[in-house]
Amino acid sequence: MRPTPHELLSEAWRSLGGDPALTASAAFTGRPDTLPARLPVTEFAQAVAAAAGLAGAELAAARAGSHPDLAAVTVDSEAAAIAFTSERHLRLDGNPVGGMDPLSKFFACADGVVRLHANYPHHRAALFAALGIEDEPVDPEEAVAERLVMLPVADVEERVREHGGLAFAARTLDAWRAHPHGAGLADLLPVAMRRTGAETPRRLGPTPSDGPLLPAAGVRVLDFTRVIAGPVGTRTLALLGADVLRVDSPDLPELPGQHLDTGLGKRSALLDLRSPDGLARLDELLADADVVVSGYRPGALTRFGLDPDALLARHPGLVVATLSAWGPGPWSEYRGFDSLVQAPTGIAAIEADGDLRPAALPAQALDHGTGYLLAAGVLRALTERQHDGRGTHLELALARTAAWLVRHFDPDEHLPAFPRRVRSAGHLSQATMAGARLDYALPPFHLEGGPTDWAAGPVGWGSSPAVWQ
């Protein structure tokens, strides 16, 4: 039997350490099939969006200090479906921006099926190198398919990874649960939340009395995230009033569509942390930060002093959120994206609904869902800091979210024969960027008295100074 959005919200809220009674402030509207899937994706999307809104309402109440009633949170299933596919609704002067590379899909191997990812140029180049393709083929898909069909899937995984690329075999749910990494994630809650450190005087004052309710007003967020999940989380914090400064290396440009879609309300700066000047600037930013969010592989930023324990030791009261593809276990240091995580975790086999060809979820739900859980976790950690001044380390992972989702798989549920169309009317907004019109998806939740849209559109990648407002 499919869980209700409220049941999933209760589970998510428990993993965030929240008071179960507060979930009564969330309401869900709309039909249950706006993201049609065998797994309860519509219910999941509504639940995690509600968790972010509810955590915002709780923080606003904590900042008021007089125990006011919690602001109500409503999540409509159509709004959630549009928000969870926001990259598909993005338009610049009426034209789609971005999209998946033709090589980012399933391919047949000699004894199985593999999912590839080639959206970034360096991953595409690594794939060609691993398969011995020296020059750009006239028909890249055909050239890759011809090489892969001759190779065992395990060899493909290993060979592509050795060259710095991304390839994961599609597995059944039973096979994943028997795998050492899958077995380790099977019973974990979607979010790990660890309070740490001594009490500090760090507190937030009341939210501004004029304008919409902004629970995160005055919160400074240092955003070291890329692609979708982390940026969706920090985009949500920006919606609720936080000053979010995204920091990238000058050598790792982001895909234009992803930057526009997830950059709403944020600023974007470039820092070369390998230089003394870059590290000095980072230290200045950390001194006044409330939150640090990292979406790089575990340990990738340790040499720059961004290890969670080191950060919390140097800056008591800080909220540190770390996001990875695979979470704890033997695959912890592997790279990964939503579409790749769906393949080995059994999701692709479940969504095939009996077809021999693996299938995908109707949205990059692991990415978006983990992003809203991240935002909820940060907001909850800030609420806890209002009470005791202590810091928090939050850990999230796409595969961890996947494990939670597949726990609710009902083998008797099947895809609807005739899925109904989701209406985007009323769930999109517009902004102007460099003289061009940008159409984008609105937030999935409505916080009573809160903002219904971002205060500003995205800025150009790397166009902001690396300073707090």
C-alpha cells in the first residue's frame, strides 16, 4: 500500500529530530499521480517539500521567541511535480536551456545493462578514453554502443571509473540489498543529524516585521555545491531569506542550464582555494558564516580546511551539511548523479514495470528530494541552535534517499495506463537576466505569510564578489 504524504513527512521529520506534533501544520492537496511511478514519487515529493516549509515555519517561531502558532504549510501535488522537474520548464527567451547529453542513458553490455553519464565535457572525454575512442565519432551513440555490447558490464564499470568517468550497472532491488553498499544503507534514516560542540552565544534575532515571513533572513550560507541536489537545497534557503553565496573553482564551470535553474536568489563567486589569496578570503567568509554546505565527494575539500569536524572545531555553532552521491560504505568516494544512483539501487528495474529495459523515475526525484531534505535539515539545525547555541553536522546522500524511497515499494503497484497531464499554469514565474526573459518553476510549498517567489533571479556564473552582503 502506498504511503501518504503525511506518513512520509512524519518519517522525514523524525530523521531531522523534529517534534512529531508539528507535522499537523502541514496540509497536502491535489491528485496523487502528478509524478506517476511504481514508487510513491508524488507522495515523496510532497513530503520532503513540506519538511522544508515546516522547518522554515519552526525557525520563524523560534526566532519570535514567544511561542506563536506555527505558520501553516501547504504542498499541492501539481506544484511539487513542476518544481521537481524544474530543469525541464526552464526557458530563456522562450528556448529550453540545457538537457541531457545523448550518451547519458542506458546501454546494453555483453551480460547486462549500464547507465552512463556524459553531461560534463570531462566525463564525456573520460568515457571515450575508457572505450578507446580517440576522436569524436560521427555518430557517438552508435560508436559507444558498438564497444559496450562486446564487454561485460563489470568491466565497463571498472574501466570507465579508472579513466575518471561514470558508469554503473543496472541491478535489481534484491541484488542491491545483497550488495555490501546497499545492505549498509538499507535501514538508515534519510538524514543523519549530529549536534556537536559547546554552547555558544550564536543566535538569530527576530525576523523582519515588514514584508513576507522570511525564516532565514540574516542567515549566511556558504554554498560549495554543484549540479542539482545541493543547489536545490541552498536555493530553498535563499527563498526563505538567507544570503547564499555559491563558491566555485574557476576551473570547474557549471552547465548553464543548471546554474540558471538552481541559482535563483543566490550570488555566485569564484575562489581558487589552491592560492594563498583564495584561502585567506575563504577564512574571512567562514568567520561570519552561519551555514556551510558541501556537495563534493567526501574528503575532496579537506585540504582546504573544509572537513566538517575541523570546521566545527574552529567555528563553534556552525551548521555544516555534507552531501554525497552514495553515502557511507564501500562506494562512499565514488562520484554519482541521480540518474546513475537509480540504476544500481533497483529503482531502474522497479520502474521498468516488468519490461526487460530499465526505466527511470518521472523526475530526478533523488536530486530534488535530497535538496529539500538538506534545506529542512539546515533550518532545523538553526532552530536547535536558537535553543542551545551548539553546532550541527548533517549528512545526506542520494543513495540514502533512494534507500528510504524503495523501502516503500509495493510490488502490487503498477504504472497508470493513461497518466494525466500536469498543468504548469500558475506554477511558473519570470525574471529578467542580462536583458533576456527567464521562465522558471515556482517553489513547491506555500508557507503561510511567506514568500511565493524568489526575491531575485540568478546572476551570471562567477559574477559576484566573494563577500557577504
